[in-house]
Amino acid sequence: MITVLTGGTGGAKLVDGLRQLLPPRELTLIVNTGDDLEWWGQHVSPDLDSIMYVLAGMLSRDRGWGVDGDTFECVQAMRRMGAAAWFNVGDRDLATHLTRTQLLRSGRTLTEATTEIAAALGVQSRILPMSDTRVETRVTTPDGELSFQEYFVRERYRPEVRGVRFVGVERATPAPGVLEAISSADAVVLAPSNPITSIGPILAVPGMREALCETQAPVAAISPIVGDAAVSGPAGALMAAQKLPVSVAGVALAYEDFLDLLLVDEQDADAAAVLGETGLHVHCAKTIMKTAEDKAALAATVLALVTPSAARAG
Amino acid sequence: MITVLTGGTGGAKLVDGLRQLLPPRELTLIVNTGDDLEWWGQHVSPDLDSIMYVLAGMLSRDRGWGVDGDTFECVQAMRRMGAAAWFNVGDRDLATHLTRTQLLRSGRTLTEATTEIAAALGVQSRILPMSDTRVETRVTTPDGELSFQEYFVRERYRPEVRGVRFVGVERATPAPGVLEAISSADAVVLAPSNPITSIGPILAVPGMREALCETQAPVAAISPIVGDAAVSGPAGALMAAQKLPVSVAGVALAYEDFLDLLLVDEQDADAAAVLGETGLHVHCAKTIMKTAEDKAALAATVLALVTPSAARAG
């Protein structure tokens, strides 16, 4: 059993590679919910949706989010009616949000709602939100605090970042099954997701870092930073705001208490050599995923490094 | 000022004719809300929607409901996920329901929400729900009681009807502006809507029949029954269940306490002559509306009969 901590588009790409290689029931996903938002009365979970869609073979690879081939008639009608429709939701995607919202209103937990929707979409892997408690990632900018989607989508991550906090996380507990998925895994993989706002909220849930420290499974991460910048998105600015170097060393530092192995891009061979001297296992590979083959190749590399036959022999 | 009581597809057709002839601000619509339903967490008001859409020039004339040219991607996605999606909602139509539901949740009344949505769609006529209180039309069948949409859409009005009731109507009050729209109108027109489940809920709101009896304006109705059957829909079965003759005489009886003038189809000339002997003004005209010209012609006929210059001279 491979357990993956994931969020964002980099995470969805790695999961797209893993699903090509693993039997679906051998894959468990622990997913960031700090980006969740209430949108026109609907509970939207962007990272849960991306993981459900990629595992169902429905994710739009062009966009990196939402349903492949989706239409946007509803959101366009909202805009014509004058709504502030900066958050784009496709018509088929909306069916997921309507269903989730109804399940939550009927008293289901987010874990239960996710299980029901994933099953309806034909997904056999186990998808777990990091917590059933609402945790909201907030980004502090010179003009005030924004929700993550306001920062990321509405403002296109242009504002200067002064800090990040996860509102509600002190009271949050890991969702049912999350700690067990870490302790009983054959390997734990942190996807090449933003360490601050995709993996960060997961790690901030009380008990999560301890579980990662304590698990017998190897814990590997794939760096979303290549050279001195993120492959995509605002990870660089967010790491800098959190006083982390924007480099593979910064990624290693973010995860230092539990990380066994860091997979970095082949462009970072020099930095990998330096990092390796600290005692961390560091491996180099092509980590930038553009094609389905890139995704499968990176997934194969990480599986070879972390699964018992490979990792223990290595 | 012409005030129209309306519901259903017949009502939308008449309003489509009236909008071709009247300045928009001289038209007030009092609309049935007994058909309203909670659908996937959204507050859907089928009759308010049809009237908003027809006045905005957006109504699908092919279907008689929903937005012209709309797509159905969301509802199809819901069906693929296994939802009981017997109630069909288009993607653009859904924008209306999402907006209404959000406005209601934020504390607006249905009247306020309707005014906001109608304005956003560019409608200048005044659209008033019959009441801001929830009133639910329930149809008793041999297999139990159904909501109106369950009876009409899901069961396609095939079950035998044993009775109709309007749950909550005893506690309902006319929405703000409704009684004034009746008392201050130059004429009041009851659209050729189902007398039991489209006009019936409006009339059942306490104070409504009294207002129609007391207004100085002429009150005219257009019969939705031609010969011994409804032009469309279940009006015949519903009238019979309420012990009314399924005929223009039955329509006259449903409205007898306040009706000044009944417009019936030219096919009912003989019945009109009999009815006329009771003292009711009965006029014959072509009432079946298939084309835009039919709608305008019927609207012109009723306006000529009820507006001061015509009616008072007549």
C-alpha cells in the first residue's frame, strides 16, 4: 500500500502517473482541504476534486483542474447576471459540488461524502481528506488577508505574501483512516505539491507530523522546486514568506523531521550532492511532468525507490 | 397597469403576448409558487422562472420552460453519478436557482430575491410571488401524496387524482405589493393557467379572493379548458378531482365570486351563450396559442376587453 500526501496540480500529475502503475486498491491519497471554499452556497474542495477526477480518468489535462471537455454555461450565466464569478466552475464539475454539499447538509462527514462521490465516479483507490474539520488556508498580503483561492485564482498570486496561516487547524483532527494510512503504508510519498499551501495544511493537522515520524514506512518527497523556482504556481513566494530557502534544500528543511528520501530534478545534481552530505537520501531524476509518459516515469522512479523490494535493496 | 395572475405554460404564453403589446412597467405579474421545490439543495421556482425568462426573452419556446438554447451537462453528470435526476434543470437555468438560493440564505425574502434576479436579467415588469411564505401544492393519489413536481414531472400526471391541498397556505400572507397590485390595477387578468394548481394556490392565500372581489378593476379570466379538456397538462383531471365540471362552466365556477369576464375559445360558442345567461360577460376568441402571433392576438383581445377605453365603452 502506497500512501500519498497531495494537493494542487503537481500532486494530481504524480497521481496520474501512479494510477498507471499501481492496482487502484493499493493507493491511498491524503488530500489537502485547506483550499476548500464556499462558492455560491456550494462546498468546493479543489484538491479532492482534482484527485477524484484524475483517478476517474476525467481530469482536464489542459487545464490541470476540472472535468475534461466540460462546459461553462452556468458560470457564464452567473456572470451575465452580474455575479463576481472569478472562480470558474464547469457544468459537470458543478454536479460534484452540488452532490457534496447535499451530502454534507444531510449530516455526512467530508470523508463520507468523498467516499460516496468517488465511488459514484468509479474510483477504487481510497481518497481521504486530511481532516473532516474545516481548516482554511489564509494568505497575508500588504492589502490584508485572503483565502487561498482569492490569492491564487482571483489575484493570480500576484500580491506579495507576508505569511500563511491555517485557520481552525488547532482544533482539527486527522480524518478517520488518515493516521492508519500513514502507519500501515509500505511507503509514504509527498507529491511534488506546494510545501506551504498544499502539503503544509496536511502537516499542520495535529498528529500528522508525529505519524510521519513514527511510521516504519519510508517517507519520500518529490521536490516541486527546480533550481531556484517552483515548477509552477506560487510555491517559491510562499516558501520565501515562510523563511525557507527556495531550493531543494528548502524543501528538505520543510520536511526534515520525518523525511527519509528526497527526489529532486536532474538539474539539481549539485545541490543534491550537498544535501546528501547531511545524511538525507537524495536521488536525481527528471521530475518535470509534461506528458503521460513523464508522469508514469516519475511515478515508476519513486515507486522503485520506496517500495520494499527496491528501497530495501537500495 | 395590468395585473396578471399566472402559473404554468399557458400563463407564460399569455405573458409572452402581453409583453409584445404593453410597456413593461405597465405589467405586474402575481405568480404561483405552490410548485416550488428544493432540488439538490437549490430553491427552484418553476413558475417564477418561466415568467422571468419569458419577459427577458430567454424562455425556451420549444420546451415551454427553462432557458432557450440551454445545455444539460450538470444534470447529465448528476445522472451518471446515480442521482435521481427526474427534474431537469439546464446549466444556465441552474445559475438562477443558485442565485435565488444564495439570496434566500442571506436573508432576502422570495419577493426581494425575485426582484434582484429579474433586474439582473433585464426585466422591467414587476414580478411578485403570490406569497413569501412557503406554500406547497400536494396531490393525493391512490398511492399516496405527491408534491406537484413529483406528480407533474416525475409521474407525468398519470396517477389518478383524489385531491389537492396547499400545505402552509393558512399561515401564508400575500407577498408585499400583491394586494395593492390587485386593488390599484386598471384590469386584472387570470391567465389561461390550470385553475386548480396554477391559479388555485394564488387564490388560496388568505386575503386574495377578497381583494379580487373588492377591486374596482374588471377581473377577466381566459379559460384553459376548450370543449371538455385542457389545452395542455392535467387541468381536466385536477378540476374533476375538485368536483368542478371540466368545461368553461367549470372555469367560471372556480372564479365565480370575483369574475367579471370570461374569455373562452371560439369552439365553445354554445357553452358561452349558456354561461352568458347567468349574467357573466363571456367573450369568444381564438385562445389556443401556438405562434408568437397567436399570443399577441390573444393578449390584444383580452386587453381590448379589459382596459378602460375598451371595457368601459363595451
